[in-house]
Amino acid sequence: MKTVYACFCTDVIHEGHLNIVEQAHRYGKVVVGALSDEALIRFNRFPTRSLEERMRLYGEIDGVEEVVVQNDMLYGDVIPTLRPDYVIHGDNWLTGPMAGIRASVESLLSAYGGQILDIPYTRTEAVRAVDTQLKEKLAMPEYRRKRLRQLIRICPVVKAIEAHSGLTGLIAEKTVVEHNGRLDQFDAMWLSSLCDSTAKGKPDIELVDLTSRLRTIDDIMEVTTKPIILDGDTGGLPEHFVYNVRTLERMGVSAVIIEDKVGLKKNSLFGTEVEQEQAPIEDFCAKIAAGKHAQLTEDFMIIARIESLILEKGMEDALTRAAAFVGAGADGIMIHSRRKDPAEILEFCDRFRETDAHTPIVVVPSSFNSVTEEELADHGVNIVIYANQLTRSAFPAMQRTAEDILRYHRAKEVDDRLLPIKDIITLIHEL
Ligand code: SPV
Ligand code: MG
């Protein structure tokens, strides 16, 4: 009896999956792999059902004899042990980002003479409707809100990129790259105060009010499903913060990060070049505690951002504050630095982890940008935020285009570096 293996990465079984099992059955005993949560996330299929539920679902399909867990998107853990005679897959993996996965399967099978069965991918209205429905479900507040905590549990490091509009939200949502045969993408979005203000031509001094920030969040939520971490600046007055926590929770925002500053907040990257005052520990603890008290769900996170290193108040002050803020109920700590060298950030993380093994640590490597996600994760970091790179790449590109049109009195010279007209008119898909 031959063995036919198919890997599934779905929460809902549709006719395409049934067709794969039916075709596979003609060749032998059918074994289905359930892709692990972590691999699913890398594959842009955030699970809405647990691995156990998915395994049960696959096992109930007529013709499936066995269900196994597949941890590696490239099949590297399953094929050498199971040694299936065939691996069956829809022919949609012949081209595009999934071609690397097929190449890996081909090479693993060639070690012992196994074969790939490419079958026509099922493209029907019903299949498309199931996919759309799944996406829409993930955009609902109850799914989106809890997704950040799920990611922290599942991923070695959660990667967030800034978004300040529907368009940048789409970039955060949809950008996928293939690297060494594996697919990768961002896990979450950072609603930066700097970039939201900059997009409106305003300084980053809490001038853009929450009503306006909520409008930006809503624009992003309309077209994305990934979780949102809001840069909440100082969080404002505790009496206002409690209402804002409820509003954010209701919308489906996953976390707010508030920084321990008072008065006129300026952007941290100014450091001590401008006057900025840090909040007394007790006052900031009271704000955190008030926010936690107001919160209604288990999902929402209030993360305390420590500005001691930015304001050159020293490592001890940063660590004292971190312990106090966690004691007051903070669900995570963000530690910031504007040094080019990541040493002080890594030292903070190591020392914080000596006494606190679990509270998530968030970092924003804008200045200390040589450090890799892996190194940060090795020092206990859970969330890495790329806080402003989209805005900083778009601005010089737009400025150069504007200058060149003025210079040449026509647009021909800039055309080579522009998105083709046929692509811009179809960039946003209509429903
Ligand atoms: C932001 O993106 O607005 C931040 C991070 O608060 S930083 O600009 O580095 O202070
Ligand atoms: Mg900010």
C-alpha cells in the first residue's frame, strides 16, 4: 500500500480539500499534515481554530487515514520520517512565492524516489467565498484584539511595522517575501504617533488628538486583519485614559503603549536636546492601574514605555520603573534608546529577565538598527517594532519626484521609477 501525503493549512474544509483527498485516495493511503500555528502564521493563514481542532477536522474527512503535525513549512520534518510515496498539492504552487516550498518537497522526495502529484487547483466561487469569509472573520474586533497575545505565545519574536493610512496598512497586511525557501511577513501594525502626525503635516507633540487617531485606526481596520498596537503617547490624563481604553478595546485594538512622560511630550528621538519630563513612578503606576481596572476583556494589553535611557536617567532607574509598572498591572514593557549601539537595550533586557521571565518586552530599533530580530529574541525581546521606516522611505521618493517634475517641466523623466498606471488603477481590489 502506497502512502500519499497532503499538507493542509486551513480552518475550513472546502471542495478543493475534498478533491485533494479524493484524488490522493486513488494512489494509496492518505495522510494529512496539519501545519502548526507558527508555520501557519508565516504562511499568512492566522488560525481561528486550535491545532487540535484542525486535526480533528481533517481526520473527519472521508478517506483520510491519519493526521500528523507538520511544523516546517518546507516539509523538512515530515517527509524524511513519513517517507510518503507521493506528496499531493494543488498546482498553484508551481509559480509564485510557494514555488520554493515545492522545490524543497521535490528535493526531499528525491532522496528516496518519492514523487509529487500536482493537481489542478480548485478555483470556484464557493472556494473564493470561504477564503473571503475567513479573512473577514479575522478582521472582527473579537478576533483581531486577541491576536497579539496569541502571536506573543506562538512566535519567537513578533514583528510590527508602522501603518498610518489604509495604504500603509495594506503594505503591512500583504507584503510577503520568500527567503531561503520560507515565506515571511509582518505580524502586526504599529500606529506610530510620529508617522500619524507626520502624515498630517503636524509635529509629534500629542497635537493630533485621539478622535483623529481613531479615524486613522478605522481606515486601517477597514482593509486589514492584523493586530494593531497603538502608540498612545503619554496616555493623557488618567481620567481620560480609562475611557480611551474602553474605546480601543471595543474597536479591536490589541494594545496601547503609553510612555512615562508628562507635560508637552516631544518625540523620544530628540532625547535630551529638548526639554522633556518623566512622570513620577507613583503617578504613572496609578495611570496603568486605572487603565487595567477599566479594561473589560482579557485580550487587551496596556504596555508601559520607559523613557529613562532616552532621558539619560540611567539603567537602574529604567529597571526600577519596569518592576514598578509591571507591579501596577502593565502587560508589557517597552524600553527605548536612541543610541546607535544596542548594548544598553540588551543589558536592560538581560537584567529585566533575571527577575521577570514572562512579561513581554517591546523594542523599537530605529537608532540601534544593526541588531537582528534573532539577537533581540535571544535577549528576551518579544515584539520588535519598525516604527517609521515606511514614512521615511516614502517621503524622499515623493520629494525627488516633485523636484524632478519641476526641473524638467514634464513627468517623462520620473516615469521609470513610478508604479505603472495599469498597476495603480488595480492596486486596490474591488469586492
Ligand atoms: C513613534 O513611532 O511615534 C514612537 C517611536 O513613539 S519613536 O519615534 O522612536 O519615539
Ligand atoms: Mg510616538
